Amino acid sequence: MGRSRVELFEAIRRDHAVGGISIRGLADRHGVHRRTVRQALASAVPPGRKAATRAAPALDRWKPVIDAMLREDLDAPRKQRHTAKRVFDRLVGEHGAGVSYSTVRAYVHVRRPVIDAEGGRVAGEVFIAQEHGPGREAEVDFAEFWVVLAGVRTKLNLFTFRLSCSGKAVHRAFATGSQESFMEGHRIAFEAVGGVPTGQVRYDNLKAAVTRILMGRARAESERWVAFRSHYGFSSFYCLPGKGGAHEKGGVEGEGGWFRRNHLVPMPKVESIAELNELLAAADADDDDRRIGLRTDTIGQAFAAEAPFLAPLPAEAFETGLELTPRVDRHARVMVRQVQYSVPAHLIGRRVRVLLRASEVVVFDGARQVAVHERSHVRGSMHLVLDHYLEALARKPGALPGSTALAQARASGAFTSTHQDWWDAARARHGDTAGTQALVEVLLLHRHLPPEAVVAGIAAALHAGALVADVVAIEARKAAASTPAAPTRDVAPGPLAPVVPLQARSPAAIAPDDRPVPSVAHYDQLLTQPKETIAR
């Protein structure tokens, strides 16, 4: 294997220093040109090789023409500038030039940057590093991503909040990119970092905040967003539209890409968005040990230093839910964003107040909360709670077996097989109407007692053959009071004593009562006292 030029130069310099050999002698000894010997004696580092320059005499006469075409591009739109192929086609078609495409392409590649610089156009956009004071600024992004939700591949929205100074980020998943989700993401992020930036938060032109883009950076903002921003005391900065403004919030753009690659690949498999958000919160906590770029401090260490500079949270959280006032229909349902939710049946025909939040629907009758549903994003769906119809079912027991509310209660697990077994036994003993009415009384116990305690009471009563609601209530209260860890559904309670009706007890099994017989003799002395004394 031959020597490298550095090793050759080293040998030449060593021989010259030790033996005092002439330049010719060194050239003969090492088999090189005398020019190479002089280069080695002048410097231990070999000079770089010069690139061969090939003459292009056929192109010389056309160079001014090509330069003129490239100067025209200085004022032309970006997508309507000359390519090397277009320059070549014009030279051949308009001027009859006899040149090759490769020669034209090489010349355009060299000359275009020179002409752009002469015309004041920078070859690449210059990005200026920025300094962010602690607690001053943050960036927000709202992007789409995919998960396997309850076995179905589903597109969700990832809300990302990032403090510009420390790089501390908060991520949350939402079913939609609605304004409720957008503001709830802010509230969660502010509570997670324990404060609010004292300066500005940078955004894209999100529909959740911006209703119309005006001239420059001016924006027409929605009133609810302005109220939310005023409540927490920060200002907004909107980036330029399109890709030209992406670098203005490059911190959160880079954070979002890093987070997706490291925490969302492969696609998470979860049963609910709540479970997914628990995973995202754990990922945020893990990232506190990460270092960004060449920083010496971790994100957690930098955030600990930045946190004291954040503005404190307001005394009360902003209500991010959208307030609506639908009317309750004849089926005890309200329509919210083309989805029907049940409410207590006594509200039929009245208007109620609904708070439409990112993940739940809360219904109020005046100031009293009467229903809470998990928000559905499936248009045309219907979500009913069996408890809302119990008073009506007590009067119309025949409507219960085929009701949609009962079917949904079975599907959700609220109506267990233990309920069904007790109902079947009650109908067999008392008849369909009376047995179903007794079941309604049992279901009403769920309003006051834990579900596990009610199921335990049903199982105990069923085991004893006591098919009346009063016995279920007694056993459910005993289960709630004496069992710290409530038994699971559909399992008969172990420690509870079975209920034995009094008719089944023998007289010998009843403990003797040795208390004295009640007497009213002590009250006879009142008859001997004057009426005035008794009155006093």
C-alpha cells in the first residue's frame, strides 16, 4: 500500500534535515518531481489539489445571453424562474446555439449565486439566534396524529405547549381541534407548569383563536379567546401565514417532531383518550431528564430555574366550556352538536344550561348540576343514562325491557348480571309489573350508595330469597359501612351473613327477652298534684 502525501512529505523533510541531501537527490530518492520536494520543504501539510478547469469555447459567446436570463429572474416569481433546462432550451430554440446541456447546467450552477448576490438576493434565508428571558415567552402548536383507540386507528389532535427559555413542554391529546380543546389545553398547561408566561405566546393562525387574518400580523380574534387571554394575563403573537412563518416558533415545531418520533412511534394502543393523556403526562415527566442540543442543563433543571419567573395562576380557573341552552325534548334528551344526551325526565319541555367541554358535556338546571356525559364526536349518536328515566319507569314498568337506556347500561357494565338475576327472580315471584317496579326501587339506591355496595346488597338478598327492595337497601348499607374494599360486580359477598326471614326462625332460635314489662305507675303521682303546680 502506497504512502500518503503527508507521509511522503515527512520522509522528504526528515532526509533533508538528517543528511543534507539536495533537492535533486531527494527527488531521485523518493521518485518525485523537484517541485514536490520544494513543497515538502516549505510546509509539512501538502497543498490542496487544484480542480481542473476545462475550457468551453463553444459557450463563451453565449455567456452574456445566459447572464441576462438569470438577471431577469431577480424580479420574477419564485416558481417562474429559469431552470438550467429552460436556459438550454432557449439557447437552442431562440439562438441556434450549438452547446451541450451539461455545459449549460454547469455554468448556470456557478453563475446563479453570483448574480443573485449582485442583485441583493441572499442564497439562503438567514436565521438570527434569539434570547428568551425566563418566564417570558412560550409557543403553542396544535397538530394531528394517529393512535389505535379501542382497537380502531383514529386521528386525534396533539396540543403542545413549550416554554421558550427552558424548553419545558406539556402535551395533551384531544378528539378535535375545537376552541374548547384549544383553551382547555392552555389551562392544563398553565396548571402543569404552575404559572403563566409574563410576555407573549406564539401561535399559528389557528381557527380556534383567529376568525380572520388581516394585513401583516393583525388578526381578528374570537371574543371567547380574548376573554380567556385576558383572564390569564398574557398576550398573543401570530406568526406569518404559511411556511414563511414556521421558523418564528421553531422551538415548538422541533419539540413536536421530536416528541412524535420518540413517544408516538409506534402508534400508541389505548382504550380511551384519558388513558392516552396519562401516557403523555408520563412522557413529559421523562423528558425532564433530556438535554436540548448542546445545553449543559437538563430540561428539568432549566425549568426549575425558570419557574419562579412565571406569573401566578389566577384564583379561579377559566371555564373553557362553550355555554349552550337547548330545550329538553319529549324523550328527556338534549341535542348538542348533533349528538343526543339524556337528562332527568322531569325536565322535559324546559330549557337547560349546557357546558360543552373538550371531553365532557355538563348539564345544569339553574345552578344545580343534573347530568354529566362523556362527550361524543359521532354525529347522530345517542347517549342515555338509565337513572334519568327511573321515575317514569316506575309508572310505566312495561317500557323498561326494550328501552335504549337499559341496553346502553348493559353495554357499559352499569346494569350487571346480578341486577338481571334479581329482576328475573322478582318478576317470577311478583309478576312482570310488580317485579319491574321493585327493580326500579333497587336502581334508585344507586343515587345514594356506591355501585359496589348496591350490587353486594342485591346478591345477598337474592341469595336469601328476599325479593323486596327494602332488604336490598339494608344489605347495601351494611356492605357500604362494613366493607372497606367493596366486592366486585357479579360476585356474591363473602363476609356478609345471609338474610333469614323471621318466618323461617324457630321460637327456640330467638333469644329470650328478660326486660321488665312496661308500666305507667310512675305517672299516677301526677294525678295527686294541684293543677297549678303541674302548670308551673
